[in-house]
Amino acid sequence: MLTVFFQSCETGNNSGTQKDTVFTTSNYIAIDGRDTATITLKTGNDVVTGKLIFRMYNKEDNDGFVRGAFKKDTLFVDYSFRKGTNRIVYKNPMAFLKKNGQLILGIGKMENMFGRTYFRKDIPIDFYEGRFTFTPVPSQ
């Protein structure tokens, strides 16, 4: 019976049906006066993951991870982060418009349903090239 189990696992792993995934990594920075934000994104299989840090003057840092996907020219992610040394993990949706190689952070109305925060679908997200416009930086 064990032989049958191992043979079926081996057959499934060597079938050659898995796609070869190519991952790309991109780094961005946004500077506004004394405030900075950096984001590193890893893209592959239509999924985007990465690390996002906000360093705000006279405030606690927000340090966390993003996970989401592009819908046309807009990256929608969930941002899971901690404030300063606080152990509580917060989770918020974020949206970035990709324009001219930059990522522009969107501001939108939020609503909370069943303990999860979403952008309201009836009010458009505002992408203005202002405070947090992320420009690409070379990989280290």
C-alpha cells in the first residue's frame, strides 16, 4: 500500500505540468519633506508581494508587508503592518496607480464589513501626484 502512495506522489511531481515562474523585484522610494516611504515588490504568477515601510517625522514607523495584484494599471494590496514597537498587527487595503514608471499612492473612502476594511466601490480612489509618489531605485 505504501508503494502505491509513493508512486502516485512521484508521478504528480514529475508530470512537467508546472509553469516556470519568473519573478521580478522592484524597489521604490517616496520622499515628502522629512517623511519617507520605501517599498520592495516581488512579482510573479500574477501575485505581488513585498515590504512597505513608512518613516514619518515625529511619529512611529509603519513597517509591514503587502500582498495583492495588478488590475490593469493599478496595484491593489493588503498592507499588514505594525506601528513602532507595538505588537498589534493592523491590516489596511492600499492602491497604487502605475504611471510613467512611478507608483502613486491612492486615497480612498474606506468601509469595514465583517472585520475587514475595503475601499468603497461607489467612490473612486483619488490618485494625485503628491505626497507619496514612489520613484524606482536600483536594486541593491
